[in-house]
Amino acid sequence: MPNFPQGETDVMTAEAAVAAGKKLSGARELAVDVEADAMHAFHARLCYVQVGTDEDIYLFDTLAEGVTTAPLEPLFSDPTRTKYFHAAGGDLQYLAEAGVRVKGLFDTHRAATLLGWAKVGLADLARELLQVELPKEHQQSDFSVRPLPAEVHKYIANDVRYLSEIGRQVREASRKADILEEVELDCLRMTDEAAERPDLAELRPKLPRGSLSPTQYVLAQALGKELHLRRLQWAEKANVPMGRMMSNAAISAIATRPPTNLKDLARAQGIRGAVVREHGEEILALIRELTDKAKNGQLPREESADRAPRDPLRKKREDALRTFRQAKAAERKVTPSVVLTNPLMDELAKAPPKSLEELERLPYFGEKRVRLYGAEILDVVSKVS
């Protein structure tokens, strides 16, 4: 059993942050995690950045005066140093927003998923690989609370205490399964795409068309858009996450089957009683207003409602590529996403390449995929007509 760092150092001043950065500068591998108060506030803040090595753990309190991520930037942006994260997507966005871009990422969650392991949570990997139990009951804690409760403090430290060793073992498993290049390419994609947190205004739920008539669907789109904007206003005023104010399921239920009274509104899937009591009349007034406009043809038809023309062959290419991916995955005894990730499938179906040179230029495709599958992929997409 390897040795793991004992204890942890709280970084709560600018001077301590600089000192921690210098101490970490000698490490070639870093375990990293991030905590924010996204479950408790409308505008989520970066609350902690935890960084671990085989000897030390540093908890950067980014809410403390003078503590920033600046001392970590040269370490995190150095591609020659491995940064082990677990499920890094949201963490990378918070770091990017703070001015830190990560290079040299190895995401243990993504790697375990591509390996086809049945259980890929951090606690699962710690149990399977190290026989260590990691309690997860503090996942939804408010990490902005100061002082942080002792049990939560231990929880955030443990998120990096064992991660470097887990990362090494998962990386070695990826190498033995001959999928390390594919894992690293997908980790590169994750770092490139995590430029910033998404605009909340763009996160309204997609509504099912189902059996709705064209007029009903236009109304549903208008209601879904306006209800999303209203929940943002209400959530910001109450300083709660937008999903806690009104879930996507509630918006979808109201938009596709608009209630006409408070009793029916209260029965809508996912709607909270407090929202009905505080905003119910406003929601019903909005429904009446937009319903009248829909009847009079006054609602603008959104592009999604218009069903913009699509490439008629794209679906055929998707089906052909899916069949190819499944066959190659069975041959290599790997998961289908190792052969072609979903983003690569989408890109190949949307803009089919005509040469190996075009395939080589496709981001995150990689030399190995060109060598193993290039000619066959060109043949698959060229046969769809």
C-alpha cells in the first residue's frame, strides 16, 4: 500500500499562497479538485482549490482576502506536469474563469468510463483500487461557510489525498488496454472546451414536440423561454440556484400542458409549492397572455420550431458510423467511445472527410485513429448517398 499525505495545509493568505506555489513547483504530478457553492447560491463562487502531491495537501481558500489562483497558474498550464482530476468538466470552467487554464489533464472519471468500468465514481475507484472508503455525504455542503466544519474540511482534503495514486493506476490500466492515446485526446478536448461557465440565459430546457400541433409547439417554446427568464430573475433575487427555484422538468410540464388555475399548476411535475404560492398568479397571467397571442398568430416562430432543413444524408451517415464503431469496438474489446467519441461521430456525420489529410486535421481524432480506421471511415461515409 503506498503512503498518502497525512494532514493538510490551509492556504488563507497571499503569502501562504505564494509559499504553497513554490513548494508545489517541484512536483511532476498534482492531484486537483475544486469546490464551489453552486448548490447554494445563484452566482456560484469558487470557494476552494485543493492540490495534493504524494507528500502534501494544500487547501487554497479562494474566499480569503488576498488568496488567488495566480500561484497555481504556471503549474496548471505546464503540459509536462500531469494534473489528475476526477470529473473535471465543471472544475475546469471555474479555474478558467479565475484565469487558470489547465494543460496536462488526466481525468480519472473519463478514463475509467472509456475503460468500460462499471463503477467510475471517485469513491468507487478508491474502494476498488486502494481499499479506501471515502464518505460522500458532504458533496452538497455549502463550501462558502467559514469556518468550514471539520468533517467537511476533511472531506475536501480527501478528494485529493488518494487521487494521484488512483490516477497512476487508472493511467496504467489505460496503457495496458491500449487506449491511453484516446483517453489523453479526450482530456485535451475537455480542457480546450472548458473556457468559461455557460451563460445561464442559454440553459433553458429543450421541450419535447410529442403530439403538439404546430401552434401548440410555438406556444410551448414561448412559454419555456419566458418561464426560464422569470426563474432566473426569481432565483437571483432569492440567491438560490435556478434549478432549485424551478426545475427543467417543471418548465417543460407547464409549457407543454399549460395549467389554467393554481390547483392544476400545483400538480405540474416538479413544481414546488413555494413557487406556486409566491409566483403562481404571475405564471398563470403569463400563460393567458401567451395563449392569446398564439391564437392570434402573434408569437414569433423560433428556428427550432421551424425545423430548419437538415442534410438528408446525415442520419444515414450517423447510422453507418454507429455500426462501424460497434464492430471495431468488439474487435478491439474496448468501449465504442474509444473508437469514436460522440463529438467525433457528430463531426464526421456533419462534414464527412474526403481524404486522410482531412481526417488528420480533425481536432482530437489523432494519429492512431487515422492509422487504425482512416481508410475504412472514408469508405463508410463515401458509400452513403
